[in-house]
Amino acid sequence: MAQFILRTDNPEIPPPYDFPGVTIQSFRLPATLSNLQTLCDQLLNIGDPDERGFEYIAFTDFVDMEIVTYPKMEFAEAPYSGWGFASQQEFYFRFFVWKLVYVSGVLFPEPLPEFCIPFIFVDNSWSMISGRNVIGFPKAMAEFSPPAVLNANPFKISISTPVLAKHDPTTKLQMTEFVRIDPWPQGKPQLPNGVWPWVDLGVQLGDPVLNDYLELLQAAVPDAFALVELKQFRDAGSMTDACYQAVVATRFSPRNIGAPEALPPVRVTVNSFASLDIPGSLGLPANPIAPILQYAVGMDLGAGSAENLFVNS
């Protein structure tokens, strides 16, 4: 394998990272299970199943839409730990997935579910480039209004990203609002049961083994979790080929998790465009969407090692 050429102006900084004092504003939205499974098949179940040796399944009919405020993003290992730190706001949709591993031709579940983030947006370019190129997060740039969304008063938030409204030679790529969170006086504050990110997993699955695993998870909440993503680079000489494609798992460890706090009731609008169809991809209901639950929680968060689960050659 070729050695990475290190340049001090290259923002592709590898994990581990440390994120002290983050605040997460979480909104659980109804979604369509078959749409989430399609995303699993497109992003995680790549290549030849026999070579890959595992299969990912979606098993919940909701997604967690979250805004994360990072006051300090630290590079946790030398030489990068001496370079400085960054800050950002991040916005994403995540859903639960379960990894099933082939053993003698039979699929067996791993002990814990994981998470997949098919859409993620940040207002920090170094974070976007590192996230995409190093660990495979599909990060895009975003603008937040108000610029500091934490403790926004009134609780009205708009998020914009560059989109093509339609595919047409006359269409210009431009920064456009794609998510809006509006106050909803008729609603009631909703708080979760359980510890983030293992919140309100009271689902009944058709597979009794997975149900048993969920009960074990609820009885002994794990102190770490993994995000699994598709990392890929398009081949410069081809319209269709990737020169690199892998499924990557990144481990996260939350610490000092605070008690959840109620957020003001809201309605959520998620818009669709030719270049960004989040509602169609996730199978969201029609706008405006009433969150199933919503809350804010603070913690320290560490991002540890990343692992190539499968490289599609």
C-alpha cells in the first residue's frame, strides 16, 4: 500500500478525535423501512456477498434528525494534536442498522446494532473533507440560520446547502433551504426513554434472536457505538467506475452524558430537489412532519479508530 503524503495544508486528518462539550438537538421522524433497507443495499451491501461476508439490514421505521454543536473539535493524536482545534455545527439523518455475518452459509447477527448516516452536513470545510475522504461520511457544506442554532430564540431553524432544483441546462447550483424547523404551539414537549443514542428502542422484530439482543441492550446500555458508511472515490478516467470503494466502521464513545432536556414543540419541513431528495430516500411523510420525540442532550464525545470492514476490489 502506498504511503500517504502528508502536507500541513491538507485537512485530511485521521481519527482519533475528541469532542468535549457537544450538544445534540434530536428529532425523531417517521420513515419507511423499505426505503432504509434500499439505502443499506446501496451503501453497505456492496460487492460480492461471499467476499464481503456480511449483510446489513435496517430494522426501524424512523430516522433521527440531529443538530450537533461542537464548541471544540480536537485532533487527538500527534502530530495533529499540536496543530490546534476547530468548531462546527453539524446536521444529519441517522438510522439503526444490524450487521449479520455469514457463518457456514448462515447469517448470524452481531451483538449490537450500529448506525448509518446517509445524509450529513457541516459548516466547516476541514470537517467536510476529512469526513468524506478519511472515514467515508458523505458530508456536504451547509449554512445555518440563525448561525448559532443552539438555544435559538425563537426556536426557528433553517438549514441550507447547494442544490440543483431540477436537472436542466439552465439550472444554477445555489445555496437553498432544504430543512426548516418551525415552532408548533399546539404540540407538547416529548422526552426520550433511555440513554443517547440508544433511545426508545421499544420495537418488536420478526426475528426472535434480534429481539433477544435488543432486550440485552436495554438491560445493559453499551458505552460505545459504531457508525458504518460507504467510502468511495470516483475513477478520474471513467464515468461509472470507482477507483476505491470500501465499507468503513468508525467507533464513537460518549462520556458524561447529561439528562435530556425538553425542546419546544416543532414541525419539520424537509424539501426535495433533483440533486437532493432526502424525503424520497428516507420515505418521510408529507410536510410538515411532526417529530415522534424531540430533546436536547449534552456530552463529551470521542471518535476512536476506524476500520475497513470490506474493500470492494
